[in-house]
Amino acid sequence: MEIESKGMFDVSSVRKDTPGTRFVAHFNNAGAALMPAPVVETVDAYLKEETRRGGYETEERHERELSAVYDTLGRLIGSTRSEIAVTDSATRAWSLAFTAMHFEEGDRILTTASEYASNVIGFLRVAERTGAVIEVVPNRTTGEIDVDALDGMIDERVRLIAINHVPTNSGLVNPAAAVGRVATAHGIPYLLDACQSVGQMPVDVGEIGCDMLSATSRKFLRGPRGVGFLYISSGMLERLDPIVLDLHGATWETRERYAVRPDARRFELWERSPALTLGLDRAVEYALDLGLDAIWERDLYLAQLLRSSLSSIPGVEVRDIGSVQGAIVTFSVEGHEAGEVKATLRDDAVNVSTVTPFSARYDMEARGLPNLVRASVHYYNTEDEIDRLVGVVAGI
Ligand SMILES: Cc1ncc(COP(=O)(O)O)c(C=O)c1O
């Protein structure tokens, strides 16, 4: 198969910006990508300033930049700044939205077969407490959520559609916008887990039609760990009841009364990491400068190259599903457990990770999959690095 590189990328310049590429061939971008130098320098400079000036004093000096992150994230996903809250992780963001919804016995939550473990654990807890039921929408034979089946499952008891855009354990890209059209047509709240898609491909909340979206900094956005964000549409905000409000999310107005702040930042707490917030801001600027279309195109090219190279090795089976397949490549090696393959690659300074049913049980069980090796590419990876990975796997 001929796989074409569109050559829109100055790969050597992004690699020069990425100190980690001198040490490892990093194919764990779905875990945490290698940060570019401008991101590390931003976080580092801020922390150093805190040591000289003090934490609160440094924050006061950087108020404007810290406030700009809401505009930057808004530009990334096509929202207004007032629809964004910065959190400490994607799961926190997702849970803040989900737990602010009200469910009763018999309410239906529709999700997808590839849903992430933490989200399903959230569903199960609510089901346990309220009697709401979780229903998994079938997939099309190609692997993505079947939007017609979803449409056919809608009735007046459906309270939420909650799916992932890209799951943790395969290249699959779910048709998020088609799901959004069903949600909008029936007026059902739509929560999208975009943890693995933001930074990998263009993600626009208006085009997708989701009411809530959660994402992280550390994966395809290449930001620091320990920070993420939540989008809540202005229309959805008033329909949610946050379970925690502090003096940042609300104002204590009289002895008996408080007022909730008008924007999505009601979901934040006062205490946060300004250094990581600025690191996230820098990472998003970096991605926007390169262009999400160009990033997506190169990620598609590299992933396809990796899949076809792996497929040519006897005993190696690529396990990705979906009619659109992105940067996450999963495979098994006959006779070798995924953890063993990961360790052998690590000995050769090639980073991959593994996926097990603990992270995506519905899907892994339905497909009868063993633990898999997950090699997730990103635009700064090269054809040579792919050759290295494939060479080690072939050696096994
Ligand atoms: C699809 C998906 N959703 C959510 C998460 C959770 O993200 P976080 O660890 O930032 O909470 C992950 C993490 O791997 C993921 O792959």
C-alpha cells in the first residue's frame, strides 16, 4: 500500500523543540506526550518566580496571562471563554459535569461500547444510588457507534448521551457530530469525552453539537500533567447543579445567602496550579500555531504507516476498529504478552503502553481481546522511529 506524506510539516523544527526526542522514540502520546520546550520553559519560569516572589504575589503579577487561558481554550474548541473551566484532569472535568446532573429511577443513560472505565464507574455509581439504567448503543460492523441505532433507542426517559470521541484502546474515532445531531434533534444533553481527540484533530463544539466536553492537557495537546478542562455550553450551564462550590465558584453575600458565579468557572475551585495552567495555555497556543488540520493529517499518515508495517510481521495482529482510525495503534504479538512487548521495546528506548479490560471492559470483552500493546503516534514522530519500533517487534 502506498501511504502518502503530505509534507505540510517541518518535522525537524518540531523535533528541535522537543528535547525528549533525543532520548526516546515516544509512542505513548495517548498516555502523556513529550512536552515541547516552550511549554516546559513556561512552567519552569513560573515556578522559579514563585520561589523568588511568593505564590500569591506571582499570581497577581500574571493575572492577565492566567485569564487568557480561557480565550485560548475557547479558540481551540470554538467556544466562548465563559463556557470553560480549568480542572486538574479530564476525569475531574467529566465527573464535575456528570455529577451535576439529576437522575431518577428508570432514567436512561446511553453510552458507547468503547467507553472509558472511569466514566462507566461514574455511571454505575449513579445507577446504584438512583436506579438509573446504563445502556450501551450497538456499534456498526466497522466499530464506531451506530448512530441510527442510537436514534432508535431514544424515548422520553433518556436523560443523557455520554460517549467518547476517541477511546483509550483503539484508533477508533466515533462520529461525534452525527451523535450531536441526534442529541440536538431530541433535546437530550450530550457529554463528550474528548480526552484523546483534543490536540490530535480539529474539535469544534459547535460542529459537534455537544453540551459538555472534557479533555486533558498531557496527551495530544502536549501540555503538562495534572491539568485539564471542561466545556459547558451556556445553554447547559443553568441546567446543572454543581455538587461542590467554594468561594471562587460562588460569593458569600450575606450570612444566609450565596450567589453562584455566572460562568462555567463555577466548576473550578479557588486553589489551582497557576504554573500548570500557563503550561496548558502555552501547549494550546503551540498546537494552534501548527494548525490542528495539519497535525491531524500527519497523525493519520504516521498511524497508517505504523499499522501497515506492523501488519506485515508474521504473528502480529493490528486490532484497531472504526471506519476512521486516528493516532492510536493497538496490536498483539502471538505468544507474547503485551507487557513483555512493552518491556522489550523500553529496553531499546521505544516507549509504548498497554491496554487491558480494566480501562475499556465493554469493548475488550465483546471482541475477546487479550491485553494489547498501544503505540500512539504524534506529529513529531518520524518514519525512522516507526522503523525502529517495527524492527524490535519483528525481532520478538
Ligand atoms: C478516553 C479517555 N477518557 C478519559 C481519560 C481520563 O483522563 P485523565 O486521566 O486525565 O482523567 C482517559 C485517560 O487515558 C482516556 O483515554
